[in-house]
Amino acid sequence: MQLTRERIVAAAAELIEREGVTAISMRRIAAKLGCAVMSLYNHVPSKEALLDGVAEYVMSGIEVRTEPDASWEDQVRAQARAFRQIARAHPRCTMVVVSRPSRSAAALRPIENALATLTGAGFDGADSVRIVRGFIAYVMGCLLREVGIAPSLAHPDDVVRLAGRPDPAEFPLLTHLSGELDRHDHDADFEFGLDLLVRAVAELRPASFAEH
């Protein structure tokens, strides 16, 4: 099969998901593809360029679906859900995305669209940037809770499950709510938090736009 940039990036993304970003090297990628190391450099000039390609690969998979006349709130929700969907599909690669500057058009487009939604709703530039960062942090926090990031993709919900039962006299609320602590619905939890964020952001919207 012909060696292409797309194949190299896909191999890198697969390796990152399986072993983490620290496993990435041009030698490992070459071994995986069954080619000489130097042949990779005809398509990606460096490891940094390869990681940029992985970020582009992930971000280009974001698909936001909204109605043409959707409110800004519904657009924001759709954007957050789309980012969460791609992050759940590629959790470790998504960490590559958020830990390095975006360079390609594919990686920058979702951010541009999110900023356009917010500035179009009346938020100024500085608040729009902060809001986007806040939603990214929220999605990444949910991702960490759901699947973990490193090093083993364990299930961090185990941290908040009760190991045995605490002393009711010392921990009355933990005892009373133990059933809730042991119950997990990631989708419902995500939607609950997303709604809280959107409502909080709406409170910041300039009064001159609030009635529109």
C-alpha cells in the first residue's frame, strides 16, 4: 500500500490511543507501517509536524448539527456535544489537540465557528474567548471522569465510588447519598452540566442583546 501522509497520521493516532503520546517516534511509526524511517520524512518533516497532523485529524472529524435558525444557546450546546463526541472517540489524541497550539485550518475551524456564534450573540471578543476556553475545559473534565486520559485509560469514576461504607456518624451525607454516588449516567451528567454552563453564560450576555 502506498505510503501517504494520511496513513502516517492515522498510524500515529492509533498508537497514541493505544499507548499514549510518549510512545510516538518516527521509528515506531515506520515499524508499524513496514517502511524505512527516512521514507516518513517525505510526508511529515518532523515529529512535531506529525503531532500537528494528529490534531488536524481529530478536529476535522468534528461535525456540528444544528437547524439554520437555531438559537445561539442551541448552537453552543451542539458545538460542545460535537467536541465531546470526537473527544470520546479519540481521548488521548484530544489531549494532543488541547496541549499544543492549533496551526491548520481544520484544527482552527471549530474554534472560529464557536467564536462566531458567541460574538454574533453579542458577547465581546475577550468574553467569547473565555467562554470557549471554559467549555473546552468542561468537556475535557468530563472526558477525564468518563474514560481517563493517562496512563492507562482506567475508569476514574472508581475514585468517587465508595469502597465499603463510611461511618454514618462521620459522613452522614455520603452514607445517605451512597446510591447516587454509585450510579453513573455520563450522558445525563454531561447534559446537566452543559445546561448549567449555558445558563451562566446567558447571564453575561449584554442587555442590549438579551431580548433578541
